[in-house]
Amino acid sequence: YGQFESPSGTYSVSLPDIPRTSSVSVGGAVNAGSALAISIGRTSTSFTHTLRYAFGSANGTIATGVGTGYNWTVPYDLLRQIPSATSGVGTIYCDTYYGGTLIGTSSCGFTVNAPNNSTTKPSASMMLSPSGSIPAAFSGMYIQGKTAVKADFTAEPKYGTSIKSYALAVNGKTTSGDPSTSAVLSASGETTVTGTVTDARGFSRVLTEKITVQAY
């Protein structure tokens, strides 16, 4: 609506509405597997929106027909785009539609964190066995002063990362590698053996087993 003046008087005219693209924003960083609150600032109740994302080489549609906001559960699979990091930044796109016609696109950044939990930690197991030269009669036994503990690890990293290290801790001493062999066992009795598998994000799976060491 507008007015203009001429020598013969003042006239009022109706001007056409010019649709303006809606804005989009997010409520801060989000952990993969959790909901990201996406807010849309629209200038007309007639507008609808399609929300899309891009994160590394991954992209897709979040939702269509959205009004003023949407809670998006961020998939764990996006962590494949950050195999050696615990966070990454992507982009949310908001396509504004009026009467089925695209009138514009707005965007904002969003940050995804990799949570250190049972879903993201590597799967792992270890097989323990005695290592050392002992008489056949003691085969398969842990003998004080004669045998060490050998650990063979099996591990599977999660969501695109890789296994960075293996560690074996026995009697306060740690060795590394796969397989890993401890120092010769110096004390008899029950002993706790701890294996740790760590991935490139720094997330670890800790494994513990108890063995019995026979006196010699």
C-alpha cells in the first residue's frame, strides 16, 4: 500500500506483496543421535519450507512441508564424514515455497559432535593365552616367573574411523600392539588383565579379564 501526491490531489494505490525468503537458525551444537532444533522465521503464514542438509560429502532432505520449525534427529552415519575428529560443521538449507513456487533459499551452519558412548566406541574382544617356555605338563597355565600373558585383539571401528592403538596392562605395566605380550608374571594368585582398544577419534573400549597364576 502506498500514496503519492500530484497537483490535483493525493492518491492511494495498492502495491503487490513481494514474498521474502524465510530465515533459518539452529539451537547450537548437537550430538549425533540427538535432536537438533531448527527454527524458521517466516514472513507469511502461507509459506511452507523444505529443509535440507550438507555435511562433508553427505547431503539430503530433512523434511518437507515445514512451517516454523522442526526437530531433526541427527543420524550417527554423519560421523563417517569426520573419521578422525570429534566434531564437524555442516550447512542447513531452508527452501521457501509460496503457492508451490520456490521463492528463495536461506542457510545456516550447524555443528555435529561425536558422543563418546557405547554406540561410537569400537567393538572389541581379546583372547588371552600363556606365553613362554614351560614343560608340557603345564601347557595352557600361567606360571609365576615362567610365563607372560599374550593378548590377541579383535576390533571393529565405528562410523568410518579406524583403530589407532592396542594396549595390554598387567600388574601395573603396559605393553602395546596387536598381539601384545606382557612381562613375565612375577606373582602368583588372581591377576586382572586389562586390554584397551582406541580409535582415531580417541574413543576407547576397555576389556578386563581375570587369570589365575600358579606358584612355581
